Amino acid sequence: MSGQDANSKDMLSRIHEQRVKDQNNDSTQTGAFPMVKAKKRISLDAKVTRTRLYSSILVTILCALLGFGYVIQINNTTSTYETMSEIGRAHV
């Protein structure tokens, strides 16, 4: 039994020594792994607001262009038909 007690004490002391070495190694700064800075997280609300703003501006521009085209068409209908009829008359 004394052989087993000596082996178990030896094993326990080796485990204890290894734990102490591991703790010392864990606290050592090697510089092998540089610290990575955390990315700034943009809140979801900011993205949603920005997207809504862009889409509102786009819809406003498209509506303005549509209105502009409609006004131009209404104001130029007679001249458009006149030029079309002149072209038709020239070929006849």
C-alpha cells in the first residue's frame, strides 16, 4: 500500500504543479493573438429610418417626373397633332 500512496501523492503533486504552471501561462501576455476591437453595431432603427427616407425621396422624384410629363403632354397635344398631320400631308 505504501507504493500506491507514494504514487498517488506523486500524481497529486504533479497535477497540482501542472495546474500552477497552467495558471501562470494563462496570465502571461505573449502578444501572439492581437486584441480584436468589437465592431460598432448600428441599430436597426437607423437603417430602417435611412431606407424609408431614401424610398420617400425616390417616390417623390418619380411622382414629380410623372406630373411634369403629364403637364407637358396636356400643353402640347395640339402642336403634336399638328406636326403629325403636317407629316401626313407631306407624304400624300
